[in-house]
Amino acid sequence: MHYVIGDVHGNYKTLLALVQKLPSDATIVFVGDLVDRAGESAEVVKFIRDNAHLCVMGNHEEMMVTFGKLFINNYENDRSLPSHSIWFSNGGIDTLLSYGLISLVDTGCNMHTYGYSQLSAYCVESGETVSVQRVQDGYKKVVKKDTSFR
């Protein structure tokens, strides 16, 4: 069975909880937005690479690559980086933190990181959606069957 997962956004622990609920022989396809917003983007990317899961790039990965090109170009031409970017405001700072590439200096301002309480996988063949929801003592599995797309 093929399960499609998108919009993980650096929520590594929630992703692991979801994958544990899928059949052990499932083929998992990630459809982008692996990084940004939550604090474990590096772990999500490593998990996907280490397990050779299929993956396509989403808009958050595209923003990250665009910023990386800007960084390299500005570095090579001895120019400073802009103090703000669209990627930063969409969770890029959390991604850089997860890779240990930057550190934050306490300025008294609140930094908001995002965490999802639910993540889902859609089974292409059966129309089943497997979700995990964060509850007080862990995660609970929710399974829904939707044949309206078949």
C-alpha cells in the first residue's frame, strides 16, 4: 500500500508516531513541506533520507533553496544578508536552529515555534486516512475510510 504524507513541517515526533501506526510494509511518499515551523526539521529530513522514502519538494523546501542561493551569492560577493526574508517568516529560523547553523540571542522577544497536534497519511489504494492526534499521554490513532475519490 502507498501512503501519502504532506506538511510535516519539522514535527519529527508526530511523524514517528504516525509512521508507527502504518503497516510495516507501507510505501511512504512525502509530498513536500518537510521543513520549517517546528523545531525538528533536520531530524525529519534525516529520517526520510535514512529510510529511502520517496519525496517531492514543497514550497517550504523551495524557499529554503532560494534563501541558500541568496546566502551563497551574497557571501561570495561580500554582501550582507537581508535581515528579513519570506523564508524566515515561514519557519526558516526553526529549520536553521534544528541544523545547529544559528543560535538565538535572548532579546526579550518571544520566538514562536509551531507544533502540530495531528498528522495524517492517505492510502492511495484503499482511500483510508490514518491520523495520529497528540493527547496528554502520547498519541492516539484515528482511521477514516473515504471512498468518495475512488
